[in-house]
Amino acid sequence: MNRTPLTSLIGALLLASSTALAAGPADVDGKRIAQVASGGEAANWLSHGRGYDEKRYSPLKRINDGNVAELGLAWTHKLDIDMGVEATPIVVDGVMYTTGPYSIVYALDAVTGKLLWKHDPKVPKAMAGEGCCGPVNRGVAVWKGKVYVGTFDGRLVALDAATGKQAWSVDTVLDHAKSYTITGAPRIVKGKVLIGNGGAEFGVRGYVTAYDAQTGKQVWRFFTVPGDPKLPPEDDAMAMALKTWYGDGWVKWGGGGTVWDSMSYDPELDQLYIGVGNGSPFNYQFRSEGKGDNLFLSSVVALNPDTGKYIWHYQTTPADRWDFTAAQQMTLADIAIDGQVRKVLMQAPKNGFFYVLDRTNGKLISAKNIVPVNWASHIDLATGRPVTLPDAEYSTEAKLISPAIIGAHNWHPMSFSPDTGLVYIPAQETAAALEAQKEPMFIPSKSVVNIGLNVPDLPEDPAIVDKISQSWRGRLLAWDPVKQEARWSQEYRTIYNGGTLATAGNLVFQGTADGRVVAYAADSGKLLWASPANTGVMAGPITFEVGGEQYVTFMAGWGGTFPRILGPLSLAAKVKPESRILTYKLGGRATLPPARFDTVALPPPPQVTLEADKMPVARMMFNGFCANCHGLNAVSGGVVPDLRYMKPETHAEFNAIVAGARASKGMPSFASALLPEHMEMIHQYIIKRANDLKGELETIQAAGK
């Protein structure tokens, strides 16, 4: 019998120990991330989508369909600000790195939840209104001992992974006169940190930039839409794109095409894939004289990661005028189609179709709608283009469009299981009317969207709002990308449910808008586990392993576009914003603090003094200037104050507040966009809506008696 000498064994153990110690925190490189695709690094979650392929699949199976019912809370950590939470945590060798609202970065012990350090980039609160969806953040990237975060005010910041101290910071903003933001998570490929920006609704020009991970020096920048046609194009790609735009309206309006979320990478092909957003403005007539495909709006674009040079593109929605972004997650997989293994890229953009592309060249393989749509009949497989329907054209009259601009699938990440061959999509059924402005009305304010459309006319009647709300439904779809059909689905009361995670334990995890975390059997869709989260859960969950114990983490916190803008419809979720990290394990015995149910009595509202015939204009002004945060028709989704509940002292200070008196607290100034008499008209509309609410509450009380 062979025996290993004791001295050799001790030496090996010491070597292993010293190697682990020498590695240090967040010691991640391309080799480690690439191993994820072949089942390596099972214990960790090294990148936004776990690996370069953005599958969001884990080979861990200690937690499985046979024991998931035993899952209990291991620990919870309260975040600093109760607003929308959209981050996917990164876990490396037992340390969790994640973000909360206003781009605050947290490093925690992944087993206990103990805070190791926190970095607040000090995003000015006054910027809160300069993004479409609030100061949310989708997480960090890690690389060779550093943690990288894009901040809401447009900086890319590198932090020391051991201490949280800033190593370097760069300004990514092209033009500070425009409302550029960052909400997406960086990606790191071949030593370059990749980041895009948001702001298409506010009139910016889109681009993605690569920075050296060690120094922060800019390596390359790829623009997604052309600049001023009077100037030479930046490169051949922009010269090609310019031929698909007409006039010069997009120059004033920005063009859009922001890369605000998803990227993926194929190391074998050495291709970087970026998802491009909507046009600015939405109105195609103003943007491009109603002509041309407007490249690279709503497109998947493949780039050389070393140089940023264009390789190929596929445009999901040519000439997009419905806000059908293609910035959604792009999942890479090798799957058998018609007896041949194909290298595919899969995406479910906002337009309602699920696309399977050949990622070597961008050619369309198949496409099918995942929810009911009325803007296109189908995708022509010969041309790769949608066959649009006449009822989708709203340039001359208002049209009801399905899906609505919030999309059939928004940023909430989907997952793919190689075990079942299914993609698990947080889908949603929505519809809303779009109506073009007759003339452009570009409002010179960084906190006002300029999309070329009339303000949405959501009725004030609560009964009608409830009917509309009931027609907007969320759904978890288990989608077969080969057969292009649903294998199973789970329906939810409302939309904006969380991203998904698939595991080798035959499980799919998801958080819900109505305040739960759940697990389904990946093959059948059977509900196997559910637990309260006390708030809406939108982010994609992760799983990891430390010391032989598997954990599942959800980032919980209600916010974003749906409750901010569509407050009346979002109330169906019946949750409050409460930002937490929730981590579970088998047999966990931690307890979740009671949910917030803070109720505020309605202060007696003042009397309306505005003439009745002026109230429709006042309503339009409120919805145009204020609803982006406070909700259409002055009904808040709970993330920001409901203005109907203003106290007498707030009413007295109203015009001063609108003019910037509370900018430091997150209320932007509209002094450059509104005259005092216009501020008072908006004030009167809020008073009218407070009196409406008073009447509704009295009716409910009387019915209760």
C-alpha cells in the first residue's frame, strides 16, 4: 500500500493555504470567468450573468427539487435607502459584492451577512429626476482585486476589493448638458471594463466605452447612432448607420440608442455583444422624417473587444418608435437545431418576440412572440424583419399598442438551463395608447423627458384604472427556444416580477412584485417553495456555496419605472419599498423583520381655486413634468411621496420646492422650465386629486359601515 510521506502532505497543505492567502479578495480574471461555461467555479458567482454567456445557470444542486421546501432565511442585511433594488450580487470565495440605490457598494461576508465595507460614491440627490427610472443600479464587476461600479451620475469607479477605498474614477459622460446616467452593471473582458449609459428619453446619444481595468484609461468608444451629419463619421460603422437616418432632427433630440444594460462575450469567437436601446425621440417623424431603419437602434451589435470595431448587427425593431429596446439580456448557448449544434444568441427584447440568432454572423434562425402583440404579425425569416401592422402607426392618431412601452420583457434577467433546454423569462402582458405630438416640444430641463409623444391619458376613475390594472399581467414563461413555444407558465397578479435563476437541482428561483421569493420545478413548473420578502423583488437571484453549504440570495426592493411612473397601476402589487439582501439556506432559522405597513392619514386638503376649464391643462402639465417620479394623475406607487398627502406647510412652500428648494433631497428644480403661474396650476391639480381621494375614502368608509 502506497503512503504519502507526512512531510509531503504538510507541505502540500501549506502550499494550498499560502496560495489561497496570496490570492486576496476578488482575485478574478478571464480564465476564471471562462471556466463557468464548462461547469467550473460552481461555488462562485463571478460575473453579472455568472459567466460570459449570461446563462444565469448554476451547477449546484445541494438545494434541489426534493429538499427546497426546507429552505429558510440564513441572514438578511438592510440597505441604506428604501428605493428600487436591481443588482445582481457577485460572490467570490465567500465574499459578496453588491449595490443599492444611488450606486452605494456593499461588501459582505457571504455566510453571515456581516458588513465588511461600504462605499458611497456620493451621487448628488438632485440628480434623482435625471433618469427615467430612479437612481437604481444593477451591480458591480470584479477583476484582479478591484470592484467596479458605474454611478448614477455617470462615473466609472474602481475600488480596492479589500477595503472599499477608491483606486480610480473616470467621467464617462460625453456631454454634461445632457441627462446621461449609468444604471447598468459593468462587464470586464480581456482586462477592459465595459460600460454604457442611460438617458435616451432625455435626448442623449448612445455609446459604449472600454476602459483599462488597472488604470481607468479609455481604450475605445463605440457610438451606436450617428452624430451631426455635417461632421465626418467617427468610423465605418457610423458611416454605414448614417445612411439609414434622414434629416437632422435626431441631432437636437440626441438620437438615443443607449447601451444601458446587457452585454455578453464569446471567448472562442472573441466577439463582444451589446444590446442597444430605443431612439430619441420615440416619434419617428421628428427623429428621422419618418424614414430609414435608424441603425443601430434596438439592435444586437457584435464588436471586437480589443478595438471596439463593428463585426455584425441584427436589428430587432427597425425604425423603432415604440420604445422596443433590445438592451435586454443576451444569452449565449450551443443548442441542437434541426440536428445541428448551433452557436446561438437568444434574446427576448421589449417588442414581445423571442429571437434565436447565429452568434457567429448575426443571422436570424427563428423568432416567435412570447405574449400577444399587435404591432407586427410575425418576423419574416427570409428578411429577418418584422411585418408591421397598420394599427401600430400612431403618427396621425392615437393607437393602442401591445406591448406597452414598459415591454413584454424588460431588464429583469432571464435564465437558461442546459438540463431542460428551457429559457425562463419574466414576461408581461401590457398595452397602452401612443399619440404623436403635432409639433416638437423640446423642454429645456434635464428632468423632463422629450419623447415627441403626448402625455399618456390614464383615466382618473379608480374603477377604470382597476380594470386596466387587471389586464396587465405578469407571467413566468418556461420557453423552448428550439420549438419556439412555452413548455409551462406561471401567472402573476401584476407585472414587473423579478429575474430568474436556474440550477442543476431542477429549480427555478424568482422574486415577485407582490413581495415573495419562490422556487419552481424547472421541468414542470410546479411551485415547490415560497417565502415572504416584505417588498417587491425585481432583481435576479443568485446561488453560491461556501464550506459545503449552498445559499440562495435575493436582492429585494420595490421601485423603478413601474411604480414611479405608473403608480395607479402598480398599486396592485400591494407592497412598500424596503431594500434588503435576503439569503437562504437549508434549515435557515433567521427571521425577517415585520413588513412595513405605514399608513398616513390624509390631511384635510385645501379648496381648489383653479377654474374647472383650466384643470385639463393643469393635469397635462402635472403628467408631463411630475409623473415621471410621482405617478400619473398624482397617484404614487409608494417609492416617492404621494403628493395628495401634502401637509399644509408643504402646500405653502409648493412653488419654492418646485423651483429647487429641496434639490439636495432629490426633488429636482423646474425653475428653468416652468413659470410661477404654471407651478400653481400644477399645485391646483394636486389639490384637486387630494379632494378626489378624500371623496373616495369617504365612500369606502360609508360602505364599510
